[in-house]
Amino acid sequence: MWRICGVLVSWALLLLHVRAQTPHRQTFTCGGNITGESGVIGSQGYPGVYPPNTKCVWRVTVPEGKVVVLSFRFLDLESDNLCRYDYVDVYSGHANGQRLGRFCGTFRPGALVSTNNKMLVQMVSDANTAGSGFLAMYSAANPNERGDQYCGGRLMKPSGTFKTPNWPEKDYPAGVSCSWHIVAPKNQIIEVKFEKFDVERDNYCRYDYVAIFNGGEINDAKRIGKYCGDSPPAPVFSEGNQLFIQFLSDLSLTADGFIGHYKFRPKKFPSTTVPPTTTAPPTTTRPIPLKYSAALCQQKCKLKGTPESHYCSSNFGKRSPLQLILTFLLIYEDPHTHKCKVRWDHVGGGQQSKWKQVLIVHILCMFFFQHAIFGLLVCVSVFQKIP
């Protein structure tokens, strides 16, 4: 009897010892609020098959003044070119505004970086095919702490540079998402110029692209432009003190990428001054002298017969008799008809009333028709200033 009890006690002690030596496997549930310097996020039931018809949301918060860096260690979701069925969405912040990317299949994207100390991860599954889900690690980092290892972040210095991963040594990777949130003082605006630019070409920029937005979030109503191809976009100026730049690449072709520069500028520039017309002889053919300045103005214009559009004009100055030359950055995009780019052109004449009230602008337009060959056309548009 005592021998049997001794054996049972020995077995019990051995079992406790084995359990103590066996590593504890973390259990992943559907969503939750997560805080701390670093941690792990996994789909529900990982590494088992995730359940169907679920929507799980994880809200990650790291200390103030830091950004969140998220790296996928494993990804196995139902595959679809557009990620319409099962997918993981990653957002900067705790709202569904600044999406850093949507992912599915088995290809792991590069590191994703929030623009503040919060990130939202959302996984959605439908009723059909499933996989093992995902496993991701997050960590807190200083903004731009490891610029060569990831892209994106919050930029607040008076000037700086942003670029695609691997620039300039090799092509940017597939499946990458980068978001830069540039913030200037409230009395300044932001100028962005691309030094080099090479992003997979597509007539509609559907696959790899750079999108620039006024303000600090992704909002189609505030989108300044969407760019791809191998021609650097024209310089971009913000309306206010914030710009949001997003770069996305899909899982197929890649290219060299880009490097861009930004700098803060005063919000109010010296305006063009025109002397009173009564001081000029009525028979003169010379233009009214204009004081040259790098004037940058943000004005609303109305394109006759179409919805309101916007332009930014710069470099007022005199070039030849009865002609003034201005540069206009027209932000007018219709995905079903055309997109316009700007070129230098002459507008107006020597009388103030001709160029101040009605502006005739020549614009180089790129028309994209679904059943037509891509071509370049020159069009003329008449703009009337809104009082």
C-alpha cells in the first residue's frame, strides 16, 4: 500500500516537473486593446485555422512620442488579387482613416509604421476558404529612428527627405505600404518635390502608386493627386500645414522607387503688385510692369460647366509685350475622362482686367479611355475666379 502511494506521489511530482518545463503556448483571441513597448498579435486560434465570418479588431497603443512598427512573421489568409474575402487591414491611429495597407494570401509585407503612438489591426473573414491566419509583432520606436529599415512616419522638421525602401540600391519590395505625415507650424505650408520617380506604370495607377492628401489623413475629397510611372510629378503645395503621403505597392511588378524632398514655406507670400493703369500712356504697347516674385497663392476657381476645381499659381513676371506668364497647378481629376498636368503657358495681356478676372490656361491633358490608346492632347480651359 505504501509502495503504491509512493509511486503515485512520484508520478505526480514528475508530472508537475514536466508541466513546469513545458513552455506555455500563447492563446490568441479575437481582438482586444493592447498596450506596452512591444508584443505579439495573432489571429483567433493561431496557429490553427481561423473561424469563418469574423471581424476582429486589435487596438495597439505604445508610449506617447513613439510610433508603432508592425512586422508580420506569418501570413496565411484566403488569397485574392484584391483581398476582397479574407484580409487584414492596418491603420495608423485607432480610427479607420489612415489605412497603411490591406493584406491577404501568404506574402508578408514589409514593416508598417504608424504616424503616431496608435495602430489599429483588423482581420475580416468570410464564410468560405480559410487558412492559419497571421502572427505579427509590434514595437515602439522613435519617429524616423530606423529609416533604412522601414518607411513612413511623422515628419516635423523644417525640411527633409522621404524615399521608398531599398532606395537607391535596388527596387522597392512588393507588398509594401508607407505613409508619411508631414506637419508644419500653423502659419506655414508644405512644398513637396520629387527628385527621382519610378513607380510601376498604369493608366489609372491601380497597382503601385503615390497618393498625396491635404491634411493628416487619407480622404479622397482632399486628395491632391495620385501618381505612378517614371516622370516626377510637378511640385505639390499643401493648402494648410499638413500633408499626408501614401505609397503602396502590390504583390507583382516593382520598380526603382523614388526620393522626394519637402520643406516648409511661409503661408503668405508677397503678392504681385500692379501700378494703377492711369499712369501708363493710353497708346503704349508695353506691358504693365510687374514686380517679379515667387508668389504662391491658393485660390478657388470655377471651370465653366463643371464642378469647382482648384489651382495654385506661381512665378508672376513679364516675359514679352502684351503677355504675362504664370504657372498653374490644376487639381482636376475625373477617373472616367481625364487627368491634367500643367505646363508653362502665356495668359492674358497687358491690361489688369484681362488676366485678373478671366484666365485662359493651356493644359497638357492625358486622356484615359477604356477602349482607346493612351495619347497626349493639348486642351484649352477657361477659368473664372470666384469673388
